[in-house]
Amino acid sequence: MIGCRHTIVAVACVVAATVSWAGAAELEEIHSRGELIWAADQEGGGPHVFPDPADPRRLSGFEVEFAKLLAGELGVKARFQQGQWDRLPLLLDQSADCVINGIELTPERRRDYGCSRPYFGYALQMVGRRGAPPATLADLAEAGSAGAWRVGVLTGSAAEIEMRARTARGEAQIEVIGYDGTLDSMEQVQSGVLDAAVLDDCIVAFYADRFAELRNVDRPFAGGLYTVLTSHRTPKLAAAIDVAIGRMIADGRLKKLYDRWDLAGRQQMLMLRDAAEIPPARSRTLGELVRQTLPLLLSSAGMTVLLSCAAFPLAVAAGLAVAVGRLYGPAWLRPLLTGYVEVLRGTPLMLQLYAIFFLLPKIGLALPALAAAIIGLALNYSAYESEIYRAGLKAVPLGQFEAALSLGLTKWQALRHVLVPQAVRIVMPPVTSDFIALFKDTSVCSAITVIELTKRYSVLALSTGRIVELAVVTAVLYLCMSWPLALLSRWFESRLDRPADGGS
């Protein structure tokens, strides 16, 4: 059952995306309920949307105030809905009326969603450590002393699009690393894991005091616009939002809002532009979509295989050692190993990965994302494997152990040659099931920038708008990886059972 949960979720997502048409409400329904539901991610931080430091139950940020002004123009109240930033547009098909959270206006978004007239202008700003390269944007054109520059960005943001485009054009020798949290990349630059990070300039300015060890690299570049996203199924709401923003620009309320947040300046001129100035991107045929995305999905599937095949043997070895130590080790060691198991089983895998990848650099131990992912998966699964092997060892009749000792074997020789081989035969079915489960759990590693199959699907689905088609392709790839493993495990179990059958 554990091994099937991600497959079930994937199938549910496909079904939901196919049949769910409830979601964003048209203007009449919004007036009827008296609320405009706007989605954002408070984890993204300031100056957009973040918990008020004085009262974390309340939200603060210039977009919180903007949403209230916008709802007031529509004659209703604003109600916030939390979501993960790179998946916010998906909420328009579920429960949100609009998305207000530093959403950059792009041709792809113009194609897939309703985009309001801009309400804010931004530029991109690169930051680096004080006294460390790169010194300018031009430095990225050549590799650094350690090879390609490691540059962090927010997944799905204009910064990621811009930096990947520069890499594709050969203008920069960089490795672009996407993060789910806005501030994660700045933390990694400060810790020395990354060479630089690229974010919207308003974010860099807002957190300048918090990240005093960082400096702006060169001037801002590649400006753009923020827009309010709506569903194509709510044209009346989209038109009303455009009118409301126009009124707030005309009467100066937006200028006063940005003055309060120290965001005034060139943004006021950029807001006078219309979203229609950016043409929507061309829709791709299914054949074009598969040709362009399948190589990326296959590459990320390879990362999933690598993570699983590297982490699971470590988990099995550590789990077996812990199980033996708890049953046959010295008395002082047993409670320590019990604590090890309970801590790892009692805390989420994502939290353990965060601790390894984000907290260890603060004490001077920085691990590459791939190494952190393998270690995190191995440690987490070792706790579960230890319980499986402990049950297997206890299932071996005690007389086997006593007979081995009476024949002159030491305790450890008896374990190695008598008990452990029999325990391995007993626990093979649950161990192989855990291996298949680990394949699916590698998706959690995207939280520490490892681009495995699920993360690649998420990025491509959001950038192309082809959620259902790519979900089907991704589900097929997972099935192609897990089904042979299931067949192999059954064959291996049957091989182990043959001697016993022959001797009965």
C-alpha cells in the first residue's frame, strides 16, 4: 500500500484535471457570496505576502493590501487561500477566483490564463557573497575557477526562464538550480553552496538587512510586469479586475500603497501598460509536446533510478546493522539505536532532507544536493528496514541460534552464517515492496533542488499548460520503472523458496 500511494495520487490528478470544472467563480457568484478568493504563497515572503511578525496569525505585504483594495473595488471582501507558488495557477480550477502573488506576465501565461493589466513592474537582481565572485553579470559568460557558476532561482519564475535562456544561447556558463522557496537561494548563497542567486529586485531590497553578507551583483536587468491571473472561464471577472486596477492607478491609491512599502518609482510608469502588449504563446500539437518534453522526462527518470539504486542498498545495510544492534548489541547501545529509529520514523522525510541540505551548511558542512538526497533517503528508509529485519531475526527459531553456539560458533559468526541468511529470506517481500515505495518517495527530493521525474513533470506542466497529457506520460514512465521491479521481486522470492520446497 505504501508503494502505491504516489501512483494513486498521480491517477487522481489526471482524473481531477479531466473532470473538475468547479473552481474560479464568475463575477455574479463572487458578488453573491460577498468574497473574492485570492491565492498566494505566504512562504514566498516579503514584500509580497508574509505572516505579520507582530501577529503571525495575520498576513502582511503590499499584495495583501492590494488584494483588499481590489476586492473593495468589486464590492466584496478579500479572502486569502494558501498554495505553493509554482502551483498557484492550478487553484483556479479548484477553489480560487484569482492569483495575486508576484506572477510575472509571460506569453505562456497569456495563452493559458486570463491576465489583468499590470499592477507592478520589477527587474531581476543578481546577488552574491561580499568579496567573492562573480563581480558582474558579464563574468557569467566564462566558467569560474570551479567550473560552471551555480546560480539559484525560484522555480517557475521569470528569473529561472531568463537564466536558462541565457544558458541555452551560450551567453552564460551556469548551472541553474531551482528552489521552491523564495529565500532558499539567498540562504544557500550566504552559506557558500551557491555562487549567486537571481530574484526580483523588490525581494532583494526587502531582505537586504537580513542578508547583510550578500551584495548586489551589477545593476538590475530584464524587467517585467506582475499580473493578476484569472481563469479563461471568468471573462467578466477579468474585465472587472482591469477596470478596478485602472481606477486605483487613476486616483493614486496604488501610488500611495507602493509609497508605504518603499516600492514607488519606475513601477508607476510600467503599470500604465496593457497585458495585451505581450502576445500569447502558440499552442503546441501533442506530437510537438512529446518530442520536446520526453527527453527531459527520461533524463529525470534516470535521476529517479539513480537516487533509488544508490540510497536503498545503504538503507538496507544500515537497517540490518541497527536491527542486529538492538537485538544482540551491548545494553548501552540498544536505547540509542531505538531512539535513532523512533526519531527517523517520527519525523517527515522532507524535514530530514531540509535539515541535511539547509541546516548543515550553517555549521560548515555543505553537501551537494544529490549527496544530501541519497543520504536523506537512506537514513529515512534505514529506520523502516531495521524494523523489518528485527522482525525477521525474531522470526528465526531461537533454537537455531543456540545450536550454532553449541557447535562452537561465536555470537557474531552465528548471526552472520545462521540467523541473518534465514532472516533475509523471511523479509524479502516487504523489503522489495519498500524498494518500489522508495522509487515514488524520491519525488520529495525536489524540495532540495534535485530534479527527479515528478519535479520535472511539475515544471513542464506549468510551463506548457498541458497538465493532463504530461501527467499520463509521467505515470507511464513510473509504471515502466516500478512494474519490472515488481516482476523481479516475485522472481527472486520464487528462487528463494525453491530449496525449501525441494526439501519438504
